[in-house]
Amino acid sequence: MRINALTFVMTMSLSLMTSLAQSAEHAQSHTAMVDMPTTAVFDDQQHAKEHGGQRYQLTTIESKWTQNKSGQGQLQSDLETWFGGDTHKVFLRLAQEKVESEQPNYHAELLYSRNISDFWDVQAGVRYRHDDAKDKDKDQTDVMFGLYGMAQYFFETEAYVYAGQNQRWSMNLHSERDFLLTQKLIVQPYVEANVVFSDESKYASKTGLNSVEFGLESRYEISKKLMPFIDVSYQYQKGVKETPWQVATGSNRDWYYGAGLRVKF
């Protein structure tokens, strides 16, 4: 009797332990199945980050006051902000130029940027221009496309072609390079040129090399976000054509010098 009772108790205990083990195994299996989607989502996010899925943003604001040899000053203010990842970005640029005793002019650009190689993006968008000095056609719109990136020897380069109203076709090229004197003191030679291929507008510019600027900027980086600078440049402007709405002007050459402040965030 005792043996049968002991056997019965052992059999029941073994059956209970087996049932508990099976239940625990089933619970672990169910938990793993529930966790799989979360793990898969996390892996997808990591995969996206590893392949350029991050999103960044950078805004640069710059204001510069310069004078020519005659003492006539001009204020230039620029804002550039972009948002996107390594492959796709959207750029917004705003600019104002105000020469002493003259009306200001403004322009704005909205661009889509697509990375095509390690150092180059192709960009396309629209440009809006407003000039208060004109009696008519104060507002003009251009389609623009071009390249944005770094050329050989670390020259940061922008090259755009503009197609506008009244058969206006033009091109702009800007290139610059940093040379570090110290970790905070940096000099930057730059060049900017504008070429007009054709222009039949009321206030037409002369065709050919319409303007060019060679300059040297020296900046002190208080931090990567705050950078005062001084600037010296030589500028050439070809002038405008004679039309029923304007008088032709000759070419003009002059030296400009001044200072400014650049902020990034």
C-alpha cells in the first residue's frame, strides 16, 4: 500500500512538473513571437540609419557691409537653410542687397537637391527676383538647375543655369576654398562670375561676361556657430543695354572692403 501510494505521488508530481515545463516553454515561445515585430522595426530603423536615412538641418545667416573707394556703401544679407538626408535635400535661400541712395533688390530660391556622387549634388528649382529700382516688371521668375559640391583641391563650388522670362538665359558660378592659419583664424579666397547668354527684357543686361568678383575673406571662428569676418574684393560689372525703359551704362570696376557676421545653427 505504501509503495503504491508513493508511486502514485511520484507519478502525479512528475506529471505536474512536466505540465509546468510545457506551459513555461509555451509562454516563452509566445513572448518571442510578440517581440519579433518590435525587433524587426528596430532593425529596419538601424538599417535606414546605416544607409543614409537620417535627417539633418542647417541654417546659415550672413550680413555684410562693404564700401567702395568712393565711400559708397552697400549692405548684403543672406539666409540659407536646408533639410534632408545624405541623398535628398531641400534648400531655401533668401538674399537682399541695398546700395546707399538706391532702392533694394531681393531674390529667393527654392531647390531640390539630389546626391549623385561622393562630392556632388544636382539641383533644380525656381528663383524669384524683386527689384524696387524698376518702374515695370519689378517681379521676375526663373527656372534654375545646376551642380553643388566640392571640386578638386577642396574648392566648394556652385554652378547654375537660369532660364527666365523674355528669353533671359544666364549662368552663375561661385567657388571658394578655406585655408587654416590657426584652428580659429581662416582665410577664404573666392570668385563669382555671371554670364548672360541672352536677355530681351525691358531692363536687359549686356550679354557675355556680365560681372565678376574676386575676393578674400578672413574670418575668426569664435565657435562653429558664430564667425565675424572682414572682406576685400575686386568687382567688375559690364552694365546694361539701352532699351525704351532704361539708358545704357558702361562697365564699372572698383575695390570693395568691409566686415560682416556669419551665424550657423
